[in-house]
Amino acid sequence: MKKMVRLIVFLVTIVIFLTAGVPTTNIVSATAGEPVTNKKLILGTSAEFAPYEFHKTINGKDQIVGFDIAIAKEIATDMGAELVIEDMGFDSLLSALQSGRVDLVISGLTPTDERRKSIDFSNNYYQSHQVIVVRAKDQDKYPTMKELENEKIGAQKGSIQEEIGLSIVGAQLTSLDRIPDLMMQLQTNRVNAVILEDTVAIGYLDSDTVLAGAVPEDSEAQAAIGIRKGNEALLNTVNDTLARLTQDGEIDRMVKEASLLAADIEGQSGGNIFSTFWKYRSYYAMGIGYTLLLSALGVLFGFIIGLFIALMRMNDLRIVKWLGTTYVEILRGTPMLVQLMIIHYGLALTLGINLSPLQSGVITLSINSSAYLAEIFRAGIQGVDRGQMEAARSLGMNQGAAMRHIILPQAFKSILPAIGNEFITIIKESSIVSVIGMAEIMYQAQVIKNITYQGLSPFIIAAAIYFVMTFTLSKLLGIVERKLSASDKR
């Protein structure tokens, strides 16, 4: 038992060590070309909120730009620090800030009273208005907010727009994390209106998508910078920078420049699915690399941990057996997404352990798959005739040697197809790690969707890549299975 605990701790340490130096591509140096300092300012943002912050291909490289990013660069410059940007889902920003993963959050945050209970806010730096975006054919259908009652409405999850949607009588509200997904809901008739900020809505208006006459009450909203509770020094520095930028009219200039840059975003779209793949092949290549790394490490450590858990479940000591059973039941009975949130944010909030997205992803995939692999191993071992163990012991082998040389090789051959299915499942489920900013295939597909405004092609390409990877792995496992079963035909 002690050996097993030490080995699991050793494996977790190896995961942390191996992945500590691997950068994730959502971390972007904002001071490229400038001297690098030892001091870093880590910014948390959700880069699908043009012109506040959004992805843009500049000089062939994916960059996060926008007037929020320009403000963050000014703050970093005033602090003499290097700015590092972490891109993540909007509803993950406050958790990341509270857990200390990021130093500040700039993402068009509205300083509501509810949010002030969890974090501090800087002085306001921008004022916007809320608008209603509808399909062009429905433009005259919603002259006032009264006509939106009992309608299907979309809003960003955790935003002030969601609060407005909840206040509309009888509204069937769809809350999603990303604004491009909301616009897809509108285009595919799943919702009839979307509540957005006017600055953001401009980027989505065209001949098919327009503004309705309805305007929410109290439509004015302020934007401020979120800072962890009690960090007075950073709060004062941020306020000083904002005061300087406001006095010099720099923020207005940044908004105009970002709006022009965002307006050019459509210039990157167009073309068929093949041209999209070829144009953004470097994004997919990077995503494939991270997906393979996540899956390989998840499979390796899941395999080892799963084997030990299976041996625990078959141990004669009741306490050891109970621990193994509890491990399997807890991990099989809770969603992987919940496990990922606990490991990535829960450990940071409670124990101060800040794991990178890659480390959190590998640990989550490893322990989750180990629970399923443990049951596969247990079924395989119990499927070997008891006489095999007795024969090995009668030849003088101890139980460990008999298990290694006699039982496990036979069990492994019989459960190889089930193990192969679990490996394929890990490759597909690695896409869940994209929610914490891991730049694997699914994350890259969402980035390309935000850049090109193409709602379907990036995901069809991602699906094709996943299929090729899993199909290839399936065929390789089939070859191994046939070789192992060759002796059975003699």
C-alpha cells in the first residue's frame, strides 16, 4: 500500500516536472521585441470579444489584440513588467483571478455589486450600451422590449447581458460562453434575438444581422479592470495608468484602432473548407501536437495507475480493497469536466497549487481513465484461470512474480481491445481541456472560427483530424492484437 501511494505521488511529480517547461500557446508575450524583464504581469482575458480583445493573424502569427490588450500593455509598461496573456472562457476569468492564476482581468468586465463581493475593480475606463441583435427579416418585429417577452433570447454566460435577459418576462434564455456561438444560435434560428454590447455588436452586423429597435432599460454599462481582493498596490498602479490614458485621450484612440482592426476581420474569412484548412494549417498542427502530448501522457500514467488500482481492488486486505473501490466509484461517478475544474481551480484556491493547463489536463485525463482501466484490468486478471496462479506458485514463484510473468501477460492479451477503446476515448475527451485554455485541436478550431466567422468549416476539419488520429490508432492496435493472437492459431 505504501509503495503504491509513493508510486502515485512519484507519477504525479513526474507529470508536473515534465510539463512544467512546456508552454501553452495561449500565453502570449505582449512585449515582443522589447527587453524581457524578470517581472511578469499575467492578464486573464476571453479573446472573442472584438474590439475589446480578439484573435488576429498578423504577419502569419496568431496574436491577441484589441483595446483591452493595448491598455494592459500600458499598465505593464508602467510597472516595468513583461505582459503575459492567458486566453480562457469568460466564465472562468473570475475563478482564475481568485485562485491567483492571473494578476488582473481585462475583458469588458462590468463592475456589478455581485462581482464586487469577490474581486476589486479599478476605476471605469469605458462606457458602452446594450443593444438587441436580430435577423434582418425580424428587424421590425421587436420595436420595444415588450415584444421580446416569451421569446428565445441569447446572452453571454455570466455577463450583464445575461442579467438583462433574465429580467425579460417569460424569455427562454440561452446562455453560452462565447459570443460567436451565440451568433450561430441566431443564424440557425435557435434564438430570435441576442443581447450584446454596442461596441461588440458592430462586428457582427451585415445584410443578414441587424439591430432591433428595442433597447434594454439601463442599457449603459461601464467596463473596469478586475483585480484580486486586497491587492491595493496593483489597484493603485492600474488606476494611475487609466487616469493617464484617459487624460491624454489614449483610450479613445485605442478603441478606434481596435475597431478598425476588428472590421478587417472579415477579410480573413471566405473560401472553401480546403482553403481554410490550408490557410490555418499551422493552428491545426499546433493543436495536434498538444492533443497527442495530452493523450500520450494521459494514457501512460492512466495505464500505470489503473493497474495498481486494479490490484488494490483484488487485495485481501479489506481497507486496501475499499480504498481502490472508492477511487473507482468517485472518478467514474463524477464528470471529467468537474474533475478538471477541481484540479485546475480548486487546488489553487484551497492549497495554492497553481498547475498549468497542460499539467491539469494530463492529471485529469490520467486519473479519470485510470478508473476505467482499473476495471478493465481487474476483469482481465480475474478471467485467467486460477490454476495458472496455483501452477506458478507450485513452481516456486512468489505471488508478485507469478502475477508479472504468468497472469498479467495473459490478461493483457485478452483485454487489449478494451484498452484500445479506452485510448481512443482519451484522445477524443482531451478536447474538454480546451475550456481552461489548453491549445489543443478543439481550442484551435474555436480560434479559427472566431477569426474567420465560419461556423462550420473549422469544426469539420477538427472532426476529420480526430477521425484520422483515432482510426490510425485503431488500426495499429488491430495489428498488435493480431500478432499477439498468432500463437493461439498454432
